[in-house]
Amino acid sequence: MSVAAIAATIRSAFNPKLLKPSIRVDDFSALKRKGITGIVIDRDNCLTLPRQDYVIEEIQSSWDDCKSVFGNRCVILSNSAGTSKDPGLIQANVVSRNTGVDVLEHSDPKPSSRLKAPLEARFGALNNVAFIGDRLLTDVYMANNFGGVSI
């Protein structure tokens, strides 16, 4: 059970706008033209199949476009790879090698407010960072709670 997810549920009941996605991606160049300066992407179901370490074949071209447009201002934020569930960061290193971008190392699960500091250390202000994720109470909530853009 994730205490952070339970807290997010309660806070969302009082502030429903935290669950509203704020933009749709047509292409990554368009995102950049709209002012997005960085990408935080969830791994499972967004970039890879669950518990897989390679990019889903059907989205490889789009992923290459993302990396071309955003370069090192793109990071994977997973609740498995890069966490305490990943001893020695073995999985994070494999995912990073296979995807071509860093996996953010962190100790708290999404949507913990403790993730804000390492993300700000990487990107600075998060108001122009797009968070790509598939779960309302983790990815979308976290993006909106941190002042970012949710996709």
C-alpha cells in the first residue's frame, strides 16, 4: 500500500484539478514550441511493456523524436527501476542503456512530494516540464501538484 497514493486520493477529492491532464502530444517538436523544456516519462505502459526493459517497438520512432528534441532534458521516473526495489541500480542501468536516457534514482514512490527536489535538481523549475504517465493518482497528480504539465 502506498501512503503517498492514499494521500493523493484524499487531496484530489478536495482539489480535482490535480487529476486533469493539461496537454496532448502531437509531436515532440510541437511540445517544445509550446514551451516545454523537459520530459519526465513513466516507464511501464508508457515507454515499455510492464516489467520490460526495452522501448515498445511501435513507439520507437516517436521515442527517438523525443530524445532528438529534448536530449538530456528527458528522464525516466519509475516506481521500480531506480528505486530501493532495484538493488545496485541494475535495472535502472539496463533501462537507461536500452532507452538512451537516464533513469532518475529515488527512494520514495510516485507521487511523493519528496520527488520534487531531485526533479528540480535536474530541470530547475518544473512549470515547463511535461510529465508523461498513465495513472491519474500518481503521474497526472504528481505533474499537477509539482506545477508541471501532465500528458
